[in-house]
Amino acid sequence: MRYNQIINEYLNDKKFSNGLDISYQENIKEQNRIEKILELCRGKRVVHLGCADHLPLIEQKIATNKWLHKLLIENAVSCVGIDNNSEAISFIKNKILIDNVYCADVEKDEMNFILKDQWDILILGEIIEHVDNPVQFLSNIRNIFKDNIEQILISAPNVFNILTIKDIKNNIENINTNHNYWFSPYTLSRVVHKSGFKNIEFTFTDRVALPFHEKIINRLKKFIGIVPSFNSNHFATIIMTAKFI
């Protein structure tokens, strides 16, 4: 999904509105975040930033075939992992026996192990909502890797979903306490654009729990062989890609 020329003029600051309405009525097939990321990375050369996940969950996710970094290794032509959690990286090397992972701060440490090669895609999964200044962070990443990586892939929680709307109606904020930001498709696109990236595309994954009546309709569709599709406000995650140059 791409914004049309009219919306892009607002992203580019050629136009301004304090009440711009953007419609996201496109029907989207049901797909989880990992499935979509693997689809976009299959057969490619991948750099996975934030590869470790939470240390106590790594073996559990491997057992259920849900640890993203292992799945990337299995699906990509080549895959290197970076994480600033030294304990987790040590665990991955010594216990999981995966060698091509590095403990590093991408903004401060030397990235020669990346810069010596060419790569297709850099993955930032569930990271951008945690950083203090997302535009500065992405701008730094672009400046470091623009000559060596073709595309960036970002996943982030989607504020534009029916469960969040339900919480708001009930005067409730349901939040991960380590998050600094909520992103909508537009605000994440704006952050990515202001960081210097081009050719922004996005889609939605991780369908939220359906209201009872929609759940019944969904089951009936599956029963008669119809592949269900949903509007974007039924998904909890934004998947966004953009070109480094």
C-alpha cells in the first residue's frame, strides 16, 4: 500500500492540514508479522537489528517455531544479527550455536562487519517505538548504511485498530510501559520520510481479536471456502518498507 500523490504532498510539507482524513478501507488478507517479514526477506541478504529478543523467551520461541532470527536464517540467503544485549548475544552463540551475531550499538560502534558487504534489507522489528528520537535514530542508520543496504523494513504497533479504539471509548489506556510512541500509518510514514528514506510502502499484520458477531461471520466464510480479508483497523501491527536512497 502506498499513499497517493495528494497525501504525499502533506508528507513532504508541500501542504498542511490540521484535520486531514485518510481512508484505509483496503481489504487485507490475514497474516501475522513473522509471516509477512519472512515473505519480504525470503531469498535476500538480511541484516537483523535487535535480533536477540527477550533472553528468557528465546528457547521458548524456538520450540514453537516463532523466534524470528532463526526463521530469517532459514529463509534468507544470508543473515547477520545485531543486538546491544551482550548476555543475549552470548547465549545465542554458546547455547543456540548461531555464530553470525554481534553485540553492538548501531549508532556508536564500528559496523565494518556490515559495511564490507552489500545487503538487500535491514530489519527493525518492534524497535522504533522504544527509541527516544526516532527521526534522529533512523537518520543515523540511513547515513551509516546508505551505500551498503538497499531497503529498510520497520514493524511497529498500529494505534489505528479497533481494540485501541475500544479502550479509548472506555477511557482506558492499555500500553506497553517501555514504549515512547504510538504510531499510525501516517505518523510512521512521516518519521521515515523525514529521516531521508524514499519509496515508502506499508501493510498491516497481526489481526486483533474479533467482536463476537464478526468472529461468527469469519468462521462461516472459512467454512464455505472464502478467504477472509479485513480492513486495516483490524490489525495490530504496521509493516513498513522504504529505500535507503
